[in-house]
Amino acid sequence: MRASISKPPFLAQASSHCSRIVLAQLVVSCCFAFGCSTGSKPKMEAPPAPIAKTEDSAPQVAKLPPPELHQVQEAVKRVFKEAAIVDSSQRPAFVAGDFNGDLSEDIAVILKPAPEKLSDLNEEYPAWILRDPFGTSEARSPRLRVAATDVLLAVIHGYGAEGWRDPQATQTYLLKNAAGSAMERHAGKEFVTVNQGKKLPTLRGDLIGEVLAGKSGYLYYSGATYSWYDPKTFTDESEPRRSHGSADRKMQK
């Protein structure tokens, strides 16, 4: 039998040292291969989600206290000087709302001419826009004039957060044949929702509901003037405009 030859001590120690080095290298290789870090990788923060625009976050008309008679009288005097006064015999004589849809509160007020200042209401270049919602828009028509017996509806458009109360609020539509009874504001968005499925005009703001010549209807701002909307007779805004008399005759047929 061949006798076993034992390794010298220094060779055994060197072999053991090499084994430990190989084992350490193997562990390091495994760590890199499988992700040796026991901690999780840092997460990238996602960008914040966009905030959905709701009705509450949309621009709103500034909430103002209800109009008082002396405030309305001041606004009327600012625009018309002494040429027209509030017709206090009407109930109500005025109503507030954002009628032209610019997010500033307007005031619609029933006026009567001051007889001694009638010429001021009929000056060639007035500070207001005189219109008849039932009249013709033809260029050849005679210039619209105010009579001493007219009952008028003025819509004073607001300016900024203070609306029609602001001293700079002077843009005004003066409407003939448009002052009715039971005048009230109707919110434009609510009106569209309630009358969904019906033929409606293009609404830019609130409406003025009233009873005019025994018929219920609504005044609304159509962009260049105020127009009349009767749910029973409305067809389309592109329809040629008629005079007040011809409209009445058609409805009576």
C-alpha cells in the first residue's frame, strides 16, 4: 500500500485562504446579479394629478347684497342724469342679475321719462343704446325715439366686482316696449337645464322673466341687443325680426 503524503502546513493554510477568497468573490457576484441591497430602490415621485375643474372652482359673479331703491336711483342718475326716473309704481321696479354673462352684476330697472327732459332721451348720440326687442333692425327704418308716455326698461351693465354700483358702470341698454309686470331673474344655467330638449336661444347670461302684454316670456342678451324669448312661438334666432304689431297679429291668428 502507498503511504498517504500529507501537505506541509504552509500549503494547507494557503489553500484555506484561497478558498475564503473564492467564496467571498462568489458572494459579491451573487449580490450584483440579484440585487444585493436588502433595501428597496428609491421610488420616483409621480407628478401631482391635475385638479378637476368643478362648478365651485369656476369663476363666479361676486355675491352682493340685494339692491336698494336709493342705490338704483343713483345708478339711473349716473347714466341718464335728470332725463329719466325710476318708476316706483311698478312692483318690482328693478331686478339684479348677470344678464350679459360677463361675471359682473347688472341691474334691470323700469323707468319713465322726465317730460321736461324728453329731448335729452332723444339726442342723436346718447350715452346709452336705445332698442326695441320687437322692432325691425332694417337700416332704412326711422330712428327710434322715446315718447313722453313710454314706460322703458333700462339694463345697466355692471363693472368689476361691484357690478352696476360701480361709478364706472355706464354701459346701458334702454328698451322700448319691454317693461312688463312680475319681473324676476332666471339663472341662465338653471334655465337651460330645466328646459332641456326645447328650442332655446343662445344664452350668455341670466334672463329677465316677465309678463308683457298678457304673455309670459323672457328678455335675454343676444350679443348686440336684448331679445324676447317666448317658448310658445320661438323658432330660431336667424328668423327675420318683426315689428311689435306684426308679431301680435301673427299670434292672434
